Amino acid sequence: MKKLLKSRNTGLILVLVLLLVVARIVTPGMFSVMSMMNMLQNNAVYALLAVGEMMVILTGGIDISIASQLAFVGITTTTLSTANPDVPGFVWVITALLLGIICGAINGFLVGYLHMVPMICTLGTMYIFRGLAFVVSEGQWWFAAHYLDSYRFWAIGKICGIPMIIIWAVVIMVLLGLFLGYTAPGRRIYAIGTSRESSAVAGVKEAKVTFYAFVICGALAGLAGMLYTANYAIGYYGMGEGFEMTAIAICVLGGVSINGGKGRMDGVAIGMLIMAVVTYFISMIPGMSVWQKALQGSIIIVAVAINYFTERSAEKQALKERGALI
């Protein structure tokens, strides 16, 4: 019980419960089954991006090109699907994953093998992918009439009343949570984020681990792009602008250290729910939607501060315990 009370996730859950209580009082209509399902459906793309971003941040890096990857892949699958209406919908899911993997591999090669600074490198590729999205789209917009049911099914189709896009988010969170916690490649991601020198001594190949962390991130950004267009039945080269900041905010809020090496999937899941409740709650209050970005920025600052003081407290406690042993 003592360990549970000290857990950061316990605090996050209490914050989430408090937000739900306040939202229940101020906007009772928010708590219908349909409203809650809509909230999760509209935030599932953020969940996919946050999980991908988490992979990179755990290595000590960052990827600010994920929203541009989303736009490029989403526009590409939209263009191809409208030009080939007889192709089954699952082909575009595979296409999105492959295109995302290529985008992630480019970032992973530049950062992992050419040792470029992650933020500067992905800043450059952010503009490249956004430019490619414009080239592919030729500046055009796609709307609901352009999308086939077989394409949209992978986001809005329902299994047991749950939209597919939510199922995608949950399944991927579970699988990658298991990957990080119970496989050797997953533990290596934590290792290089914790200490590159120690991991090198242990035989961990930093370039290889960095490469596949970016590849996973790219694959999820690509999938998010296809599902975004399928969910909202809209496509244009500027879609997703600013989504990278929301993904980073969810990671930081969920306890992922911006310095790498620390963070858990359950924390990211709770962070996503908190962000979803906050943004949806604000949208339900007239005149408050203009504060959404400012509130997200405030959440990032507060979360970083909490992470900093939590890590410092843990370090002091560890030193105290060592001193007691000596």
C-alpha cells in the first residue's frame, strides 16, 4: 500500500478522477455513453502518436516530424484509395504502415547512424514530409464523398459497439507495453536512454536501437495518418499541425522522462485519458475552446516540473539508503 501511494500513476489516477467529478458537475451531458465514446474516438489518433513518440523519447531523443508523417501518409493513402476504388480497405492499412516505416527509417538512419541531433534532424524532415504531403495532394482537399466505406471501416467500423480506431489504440498500447517490459529489444530502448556509456559496455548497439525506435514511431504515425482520414473523412496537406506537441504532452504527463530511460505505457495511457477529458471538457463549455492550446502548454510545463522533482526526490532517497548501508 505504501508503494502504491508513492506511485506517480496513483497521483495521475486521482487527478483523472477529480477532473471527471468536476466535469460531471459542470457538464452532466458529457457522461453519456455516446459522449464518452466520441471523446475516446477523437483522441485515439493522439494515443497512437504518443505511443510512437514514447519509443523515441525513451532513447533520449525526440521526433517532431510525426504530425507531418501523419499528413503525408494520410494524403497518400487517400489519393491512392480514391484512384483505386476496387482495392480492399486493409491494403491501405498495410500501405500506411509501410510508408510510415520508410519515414521512420529515414529519421532513424540520420539520428542513429549519422549521429544527427534528433530535434534538428526531425525539424528538417518535418518540413520535408509536410512538403511531400502538399506535392501529393496538389493542394486539393478530400471530403466524405471521396472516401469508400471499405476505407473508413478501419476507423469507424464497430466491433461490439466499439469503433475500430479505439480498438487499434488499445491493442497497440498493450502490445508495445509488453514489448517494452518483457522483451530484450524493448529493454535495450530503456538501456540507451538511461546511460549510453553503460549500455555500450554491455554490448547494446545504440545505432540499431535508435533506428528501430524511430521505425516503430514512424509506423504508428503512418497508421495514425490513414486512420485520421478514415475517421474524419477529410484529407488535406495541412492536417495534423501541432499534433506532435500534444503527443509529447501526453508522454510527459504520463511520466516519460524527456531525458530518456524512464516511462511506462500505463502512465502514457492515463496521461492520454487526462488530456482527452481536459480538451473535451473545455470544448463543452461555451467560449473556452480558445484556451485549449494554452492549457496544453501549461500541462506540459507542470508535468515536466513534477517529473523533475520526482526524479530528484528518488535520487535523494537512493543516496540516503546507500548512506545507511555504508
